[in-house]
Amino acid sequence: MALVPYDDSLAPICCTMRYDGRMPKRHTFACFALLALSAEFALAQFDFDDPDRWVLVDDRDNIPYEGDDPFSEIDGRGSVPYDFRISRYEITTDDWLEFANTFATMSDELDELVTGSIRWGAWVDFSYQGPGNRYVHNPQHEFPGRAPIKVQWRQIAMYCNWLHNGKSSDPASIHIGAYDTSTFGKHDGGWTDQSTRSCDARFWIPSLDEYLKAAHYDPDKNGQGPGWWAYGHSSDDPPMQGLPGVGHTVMGMSSDDIGQSVLFYPLGAFEDVTSPWGLFDLIGGNPEWTEEWDLLFGNNFARMLKDSGNIFAFDPEGTDFITKFAPIFPNGSTASTHICRLASDSRADLDLDGRLTFFDVSEFITRYIAGALSVDLDCDGVLTPSDIDRFITLYNE
């Protein structure tokens, strides 16, 4: 079986910048002090120039998807007014293994928090004597490190926080950052979870619009301008079932037919099956979470995920994104996911080129003078000299 080359250190990430709002008072005089910051710095933690890892999704204010179902939750959605980065791959077992072993070896409570209810290509290392548990590759899988994972939405939020905090080993790092886990709860039958990422989040679960655009929008569909593909392999024709080189997905195939468990079929195996932006495993892998809430009944909401994982029966007419978004409770143990094509930015790399240069300084000054809240770096809702101080700090980190 031929597999596309894959970097095991992959962290699924994208960068997002928003443009909205005006500031009531400007402090433009302070901006020009930033011109002294013209030296170039590398963003050491992530290499955004690596085409095997990252995709820059641009074409701001793209046309939304307009379907023929007036009751569809996604009609009129998918337009994004900012550029963002998104990873080509879903989160793998290896990605989660690093996260899990950072905290699961501290206590049984933390072990349950980061590994409870998950399904992945790892299992307990029985040679480890505690505290908690340590995890290693499951040798029953052919490519365990590249196996899909199944985790709850809230666990993904904690993973975002961990990345946001620089992969800190402090247990507090999983509770605040992109999402405040103290909000996770239920009241009067409804969820109290923070709806969307924090203003200063460096990593987050993609919005429904970001996901739709990266998976299905094409700036030049068939060479005829902007358009939308019905399926995640850049086609309006249903995918074909079969192994790499033959079909587009192993969804619904038996383990005997593919030579290993369909649940843990390695990510990235279908190297020629991608979205217009080059994202893999949009048909197959596991279903992928979004931040979107969907009203079920009364005041009971659930998070929406893209329901196209390998664990489901193959239905070529039903694997398109029009019919396959499903609401699942954020703590639902039955929900598989891979929507960890997470957002990230340095908060100072404003031109999204993976470096900190004079052009970022110039962009900051331009936005600050214009009152754009995308440079409200202290997240207080207004632009003040403290945002300049914050930019300088981030620039020099």
C-alpha cells in the first residue's frame, strides 16, 4: 500500500485574522515607534512555509455556498472575510500521544481527562508503574502513529489550550487559552460551554464557515471562476470506494478487504484525493468537529461535526457535505472526530508568511490607524497603547 509522506510531528493548525470594527480613539503617534522593529525573526514553533503541512486559505469574502435546500444549516454559509491557515492532515495518534503522555502520567484524574472515551492507535504501556498511565503504539495496527483518533469536543478544546500555551507540562495549561474549561457545564438543560474561541486564541477548532471553505470552495472551479464542489475530493461526482490508486475512500469496506481495521486506516493514504486547497482525508478518516452549535429541541444545543468517517457505511449519494453534518453533544462519548485542523497565529505575523519582518510592522500600523480590531491584541475591545506594547512583546518573543 503506497502512503503519502507524512511528518509525525504534525500539529493540525491554521492561522486566522479578522477584520472588523473601528476604534473610537486612535494613538497613531505611538505606532511609528514600531518601525525600529524591522529585523527578521523566524517563528520557531511552526514552519508555515512547509507545503507538506500547511495551506493558506485566502480569497477573502468568497461567495458562500448556495444550495437548493432552504432548510439546510449550511445554505448561505462558507464565506470567510479573512485569510487563514489550515493543516493538510487531521490529528493523528502520534499527535495525541504526545499530549496524553504529558498529563496522563501525572495522575489517574488527568489520565481520564485526556484519554477517557478516546479511540486511537495506542494502548496502555503495561511496563509503566504509575502514577496514571503511559501510552505506546498499539502493535496490532500497521501504522499506529498515523491512525485516526476519536475524542470529545471538550478534549479537543483542551488540546487547543495546550498548544496555545506552548505545550506546557503545567496541568493548568489545558484549562485556559483558546477555551475556558471553567465554562464547560450544563444549566436548565442547555450547555454553558464557551461558544467560540477566545479573542487571543492561537489554536482553535475551526468554525463551520472555515471548514466549509477549506473543504469545498474553489477559487477557480473548472477554470471558470469561484465555485463549490459537492464532495471533499474536488468533485461533484460521488466518491468511489476502494484502496488508494483505485478508489477515493475505504469507508464501509471490511477489514479483510483492506488488510487492517478500517477504524485505524492510516491518514494521508489517499495522496491524490484532496480538497481544492490540498486537504487530505475529507472523505474517510473520522468525522470532524466544528465550533458551530445546532439547535436540537427546546434550548438543547449540540456541536456540529462533518459526518464522513470510515466507521460509517459507504453511501456514495450521501457523503456530500449538504446532508452529512450532524449535531453531537460536546461531551458525547459516541462522537468521533478529527476536526483538529486547528487555527494558529503568532499574533504578530500579520502578513501570514511565517516570519516576523518589517512588513508585519507596517501592517500593524495600517490596521491600528484604521481602527481594525484584528490588532486588539489585549482583547479589551478597543485599541490603545497597550496593544502596541503587546505587539512589540510578541514580535520579540
